[in-house]
Amino acid sequence: MVNPVSWFVDWVGDEMATSEIDKIITDRFYEYTEVDENAKCIDLWFDDPRTMTVRFLDYTVTVGGDGVDLEGSGPYFDDEPIEPEQSIEFTNISVLFDVEVDGDWGMIIDNYYTTHNLRNYECKVASYFEFSNGEILRDFNDSYTSTDGQVSVGDSAYPEYAHTDIMTPLFIPYAEMHLAEGTYDLRFVTQINCESQVIQSSDYVYITVVER
């Protein structure tokens, strides 16, 4: 049996790269397959000792036989290439109350979501607070706030794959809600903005906060 890696080295020549996926696809591979040399390789595998499949963001290329046959599937081989659909979907949001972080008591919002075709984008995840009747919860110290003065908390995530499951935790101290003593019915919505290409909002999550 032919060793798949040895076959690839023989076919490609002296340009064999390292084990890093993005570097395995060499100049000669691009030359033989006419794949755009700027295309980002996501994954590759050997279907058998003499057939290799390489998956890019929006198409798949298979080379086999003596290394000169090219088969492909996906929009790259259509007359008009189709851009992969970029999207975000929330899978769950949970809240953990009465948590102490660096001396501050507050709550943690665990945001679970899946990104599609947003690899290496910066995705800004932020939760925005208001009273349950829709009245905005106002910030007074420019700490946990949105640009328009609404109490909020945020962080960034960077999807590593074409389809990535992510959990982004957000901690907000109770003191940053600027509430007097009492019991409050609040709600928040989490929004994800991936470089303004894809913006997705969750459903409202209703919570009760007791300020002592």
C-alpha cells in the first residue's frame, strides 16, 4: 500500500509543507487544480492511498489517480460561484446569580451559539439590560454601558472553524445596574455582531434581581 503522505510528497515535489493545514496546500497543488491561491484551506483527508480531498470554505477539491485528475463539488465548479451563507444561531442562554468575581458580586450570563462561515471574524457579544416593561436600564458611570448609555456587558469571540460552537460568558456586577434597594423584574437581550457582516439577537431573557 502506498503511504498517502509519501504519495503526496512525490506528486507535489520538493514543496512539501508542514503539518499545518493551511501550509500543506502548496503552490503546485494550486497550479494543478486552478484553485485560488488565496483560498483558505479548512480541512484535508485521504479517501484512499491515492486520492486526496481538500475542503475550502466554499468548495471541495478531490485529486486522485496519477495526480492529474481533478474532480470537484460545490459552488467553485458552478458558472457563478455561490458565496457561503454566513449566520449565527443561539442554542441556549443561562444565568448564574450571586457570583463573586474579583470582589464584586453579580451574575454571569452564559451565551451558547453556533457560527457558520465566520471563521476568524471578530464577533462582539453583548447583553443589554432593561426593565421588564421595556424601559431602558440607564448607566451612570460609563463603565458597563453601550454607546447610548444603556447598561450592558460585552466581550469578543473568534470562531476557529467554518462551523463553530461557542460559549461566551459575560459577568456584570449588581452594583453596575445602579438599582436602589428592592426587588426588580428585568430582562436582557444578547446581540452578536460579527464585523457588521452578520448581526443576530437572542430572545429576551427575563430575570429577577434583588438589590440589598
